[in-house]
Amino acid sequence: MARLLNYGEGFIRAAAADIWLSVDRTGDEDILRKLNADGHPAVASAMLDGAVRGWGTLPQSRKSRLIDIIGAQAAEPAAAAAMMPNLIRFDRVEYSGPGRAWDLFAGVMPIALDALPAGAEFTEARLFNVVMESRSKIAPELLVRICDSWLHWLEKVTEEGLVPDDFTLGFADLLLDATRGKPEMREGRLARALSLRGSTAPYAIIGDIVDHWDVLTDAERNLVVNMLGAARPDAIWLKASVLTSPDVPKDLEQLLLPIGPALDGPALVLVTGLADDLLAACVQAYTGQPPRLWNRAHRGAEVWQPVVDLIVRQPRHPLFGIVWEAISGGGEGDLVRQIILDCGRSDAELFLDLLLRHKLSRVGDFMPKAWAAVLDQAPDRETRTEWLCRALIYSTAILDDLTDFDLWLLNKDDQRIALHFLEPDIESVMAANEISDGHEPHSGMNRLLEQFKKEPPRLHGTYGQIQRIVRQEIGDDHPLHEALEAWRLRSLKLAEALKTHLLGDRKPAEPEGWIAP
């Protein structure tokens, strides 16, 4: 073993370390010292893996020694980053086995989190889950130690300007749960958490803290109240995070809402009674618009979904665009159809434009019943045709190929108009079939080329369809394939230009007043 640990290649030493620590041994202090002195991250990770595999067979003295050695390795940033992908798998039986080495986890995880570089890559959701699973397996003080190190890592993350994942911000929820009835164990930690740099962390954490309002001390409650009243650029978003929590404490509701509106009252009173900026922030927080707010969206649905349902039926409301994006983005065609019908004929053209914008911003998601509801509200056939043609101008961006056609339009007359508009595609496919039949391939080729000179297909998928049809007859090296590919790329470029023309530059904006990160 000593010879193997002298090899220059880290992967050889790592394999040796894994095997050695997976079995109970005695009289190997020299080997353990060598492993303890090895600075290669792969060796550190292999030591953890080996110990986990043999943990159930080891006496307590050996376990304590290995916790010390592996913990010392985890104190190095590179080793911590190498270990983390497996430290967050201790809740998985396929990694840690039926015995689950939770004492090893409790000894190593806080050290690794303390040393972990801010930009280390791992699955954040698994960190939250493994610590949550450990609550019933390790002592509360050990869990608090993990949360301490977790918070220290978050301080590094935010100080470096990185945006923490919502799962990594969930430590406050775990800390409050672990210290229920023992607030002295978490003293000062919530203040540190709410002091994390930027808006992302306080926005998420204050919402989690409010969910545990009944276990907070007076000092902790005052901390929250003072933060909500602070003159911060993002103060309105912190208030929205609290007001969209699943169960808002009455004293915070009274603090944040004016006299009159109540969270358990009618949606109309909230819409008309809240200050414009607070209503907007709460609606945006609930719907997750802009995307920065998405991870905390749809909390407090009992209160805020009726508000959204009310506003989306008021197209002149300042927040209509936000709630329309949220509801149409769900792709529930029946719901969108009902909203269109509820708003009535006077807003039909508005919804025509909105449906067109919605379709151009997505793949699939045709919502044919919603389109039918709009077109059915045209006062006459001439107007209906004009409305349909407005959409058909963008058919290159709406449809991939002719097979998408039935997914979009339900009315037979509408389909006939659309088919006439897509005649270049239909004629080109028919010419390709004539080539493929083999009876008159030259005639079919001439017909195809004439159609391309007259008007090429509008849909990029038509070019691929033609290639598939004619391939057996003309072979893969025929120059027609190269020409078809050039036309296909041109069609795709046109589709993107049409999207840009209608939608503009849709880069998501940050919430107003949001502090980076």
C-alpha cells in the first residue's frame, strides 16, 4: 500500500485510498498519515467514498479517526469541491448504503462548506435535501453547525457577486425547524442571513422566516419588522415576499397593508385598495415576473390567484400585461379561451395581437381554441379573413411545417384561406412527389424549380420534407440538396427576423430597485 501511495499519478493513489479505507484495519497509522498529507482532491474524494462503503463494519475508534482525517482533507477548498458531489448524496441508499454514515456526514459536511469555493458546481437541490433528511439522524447542534457553515459559504457567494440558487437559500427554513423551542441555538444567525449582500437572498430568506413566525423571539420579529421598514431600494420586494407567503402573520399584514384591504377579503378590494407599487410588486412576486422572481412564484395562491384572475379580465389595467404573460405562459388553451370570451368582442383585436406574440415566443403551444375564440368574435367574414391574414403574414415563424397546420386552426373556412396562403409549400411538395414517383422525374424537377422561381416555400420544414421525398430518386450528392438546405436556412433566418420585428429585444429586466446579486 505504501508503494501505491508513492505513485505520482493522483488517480492511482485515489484508487488505493478508496480500497484501504473501505475495510477495518489496525496498525496502519503510517498509511493514514500519508493519506492525511496527500493534497490531491481526487484522493480526498476517494477517501470519503471508501470510508462510506465500509462504515457499517468499522468500530467507533476507527470511525473517529477517519472523521478527523477526512475532515482535515475537506478543509482544503479544492478537496471540498471534489467531495461535495458525494457529500450531498448521503441520503441516497445507493451511495451511503442502508446504514447511512450520518456521523461521518455531520463531521465532514460543515468543514467542507466552510472551505467550499463560492463558484463550486454541485446540485444545490441535493444539498437542501440531504440536510433536510439529516434532521432526524443527527443532533440539533450538529445541524446548526452545518447551517452555520452553509451561511458562511453563502456570504462568500454573494460577496463575489454570484446569484445563489433558491435551494441554497433554504437553510434558514431548516435552521428554524431544527431550533424550534431552542432559539438560543440560532442566536444572531437570522441577522447574518438577512444581511447577505444583494436582494436575492433577503427576498427568499425573509419569506421563509415569516413561515416560522410562531417560533421567533421578540428580537427576531423586530429584526424582520425593522428590515421591512428600512429605506432600501428593494424594500417593496421584501414586503411582497412577506405578503405572498402562504400564511402571513396578522401583525405583519396590519403593518404592510393600508386600512381596508385584507388578505382574506375580496380580491377586488385588494386590487383597488393597495398602493399601486405594492400591488404591482405582489402580483409580480406571485406570478414570477420578471424571471428573477420565478423561484418563489405561486406562493399564497389562495390570496393572489383571485387577484390575477380579476386583473387578466381587465385589459386596461396597468398590470394586465404581467398577468396575461403568466396565464398564457401556462399553455392552458381552455382557460385562455374563457378569458377572451369573458372580455368580449371589444377586446378581440387586442387578444389577436397577444396570441400572435405568445405563439412567436414559443415552440408549439398553439392553443387552437383560443384562436378560434378570437376569430369567432369578428363581426363579419371579411373582418375575420383580415384578422387571419394578419397572423398568416407570420406563418413562417408560427409553423414549422405543413403538419403543424391542424394544430393551429379549427375552422374549415380558416383552413382553406391558410392553405391558399401556403400554396407554395403545397405545390413544392407535390412536385417532389412527382420526382419521387419515378414516372416523370424531369417533369417534377422542372415543376419544382419553376415553383421556387415563382415563390419558394414559406416554412422551413417544407425543405426538409422535400429532401426526404426525393432522396431515394436523386441521391444524397445531387446539387438540389445543397440548394434546399440554403433555402431552409434562409427561411429560418426570416422566421427569426419576423419574431424580432414583432417581439423586439426580449431580454428579461431586473425588478425595479433590485440590488445585485
